[in-house]
Amino acid sequence: MKLALILGGLVAVLLGGLPVFAALGLFAGGLLYGVEGKLVNVGELIFGKLNTYLLVAIPLFTLMANFMVRGKVVDDLYGATNALVRHLPGGLGVATVAACTVFAAISGSSVATAITVGAAAIPQMIRHGYNPRVAYGVVGGGGTLGILIPPSGPMVLFGIVSDTSIGALFIAGIVPGLLLAAIFALWCMADARFGRYRPAVLPRATVAEMMSALRKAFWSLALPVLVLGGMYLGVFTVTEAAAAGALAALIVAAVIYRNLTLRDIWESATAAARTSAMLFLILAAAALLGHVMTKMRIPAELVELVTRLGLNQIEFLLAVMAVIFVLGMFLETISIILITTPVVLPVLTALNIDPVWYGILLTVNLELALITPPVGMNLYTIKAITRAPMAEVILGVMPYVALLLAGLGLVLAFPQIALWLPATMMNLG
């Protein structure tokens, strides 16, 4: 009962229009004052939570993405995927999913993926006879891969809050991310072949056209290999991989593409600093909330409740995933991670649930939050770049909600989809 009241109050505060960090901080501060009658050691608590080397990865990955976008390095990405698969049924849809998959390994952001790929893909799909609703759905669904395929901002946050290896989380996201990308691509092909709207199949690109497109997109394709390959082989820790990726993106954009001016570098750094500062403020407020909830014994009481009910791993995870799915309709991903993780962690330990497995389940569920109304960020992103009616955008993404639910069920039923690859890593740092 106490937990339900606190979660209900917190959701109400977050929906009140205040910035997330202010809503979390004020709510947590009010609870702490109510419990202890004073506010002491708050500064030390927040400093201890933010004083971690892993947090450096957040601005560095953000900086890497900004360099690649502002340097127009990713502009050739959609052209390359289009040249390779446009001859398939639903080929432009498959190309869009493939472009989203690769860009996800650069940006770490679903919104950035939807904006960047959608701006190029949606007009071309509509021009070649795709129903606009179908085009919106492909970009909305494909864009969600931005937070599952590493690097991933939400995974970094979950790893820090839960003290779980971010390197393991990143590598664990690869197979589920590719699996979902394959499911999306197969849906595009099946929908184009058997669905209500059947766009014309485009002619196959020549070998020369394919090679030319791949040469242009080489650096877009090489950067994820550098970052993820370095982590997998143990060459980089997560923070070192972020630094290497940012440096490589700077060299490619400024030296090879010659599209990055000093002003662009300054604006990229400013944007990365602004985004990181916002996340750090939210983390500080979440640290305070986690502290006061521990003081109130809420995690311990939840463990006792699960023990009394005799829930097994799957039953508990199904219950948590259902709660997160509902929260995702109203809250954005960062809030959901920071609200639920401190409560759930003790139960994960008590039930011997691998936190890496849970982290991937959480991330897939957060992908759903990006395309479920009324507060799905990808829905508003697509509306912004197309000026389409929101109803059309929502109808377009509905098949991808079902596909993501199917993917969530697969990862829940077969944990090794997420856990196999991290187990082969040379270094989980």
C-alpha cells in the first residue's frame, strides 16, 4: 500500500509539468523530511552517487553522435542500405530498418535515430508508393532500436543505478537488437507482399552501385565496429570505448568528410554538455529518492511480499514488465528507470535474476514506451518531421507495438538471447 501511494504520488508530480529532475528532487526531499524531520548529508549522498568514472561515458557517447550527425557522416547510410535491399518486397522499409539499426549503434538515442533516418526515408518511401501510415510505422518502430543496440543512454543509466556492468549490458543488447531488426524487416516484406498496401518492387541495384554506396557509407559502418568490437575483445572499457568513438568521429567528420567546422565542434560539445548536465541532475534527484525509499524499507517490504506470495522469476518479471508497460504510456524512459530500479533490485537478488537479463527486458519495454500513446516520444518526433495527423502516426506504429511485445516475450522465455554473447566477452568492464 505504501509503495502504491508513493508511486502514484510520484507519477502525479512528474505529470505536473515540472522538469524531471525538479519533480524527482522535490518529491524525494519532501519524503526525506517527512521521514527524518530534517535534511542532512544530502550533498554527500549526491556527490557519492555522481562520483563515478563510468558517468564520463555519457557525454562522450553524446559527443560522438553529435560529431557524426553535424559532420553529415550518416547521410550516406540510408543510400547504402537502400542500394543493398531495395529489390526485395518492401525493400525501402527493410532499408529503413537497416539504416536505423546501424545508426542506433552510433547515436544511442531512439529520438535521434527516428529524426535522422526518418527525414531521409519517409519522403522516399511515400514517393515510391508506400502508404504514409506504413512509412511512419517503419521509422517509429525502427527508431526504437536506438536504445537497445549499443551504445545506449538508458543502459548506461540502468548500469550506474543498479551497479551492473555496462559493458555486459551493451553486448547483451546486440543479439536482441538484431533479432528485433530482423523481425521488423520480415514484417516489412510480408506486409508489402500480402498486406493492404503493396508498393512496387524497385529494380535491383547493380554491383557497381552497391560498391559505390558501401564506399560512401564505410565510415558510418566502421565506427560501431570500432566501439563495440573494442569492448567485446577487451581492448576498451566502456568509458575508453566512448572516448575512442568520439575521437574517431571527430577525425572522420573533420578530416575525411571535411564537413565539421570549429563552430560545429563547439556546438557539438555544448549540446553534449547540456544533455549530460540534464541527465546528471536527474541522477542526483534519483539518488535522493532511492536513499529515502531505502530508509522507508520499501525495497525490503517488496522482497517480503514476493516471498509471501511465492512468485517465481517469470511471474515476478511478468508483473514488473506489465507495470513498466503502463508507466511507459505516461512517463519517459529516464524517469521509469530511476523510479523502478531501486525498488526492483533487491527482489532480483532474492530471486537470483541476472541483472543483465533484466536490463535487456527493461530496455525492450522502454522501446515500447517510445511508441505507445499518449507520451511516446517517437510519435511526436515523426509528427514533427512530417506534420502528419497524430492518429495516422499511432495507427502506423501499432504493428510494431505487437512486434516489440513478441520480442519481449522471446527474451523473457529464452534468457540466452541476451546472456549468450556477454558470456563470451573477454572483458566485462
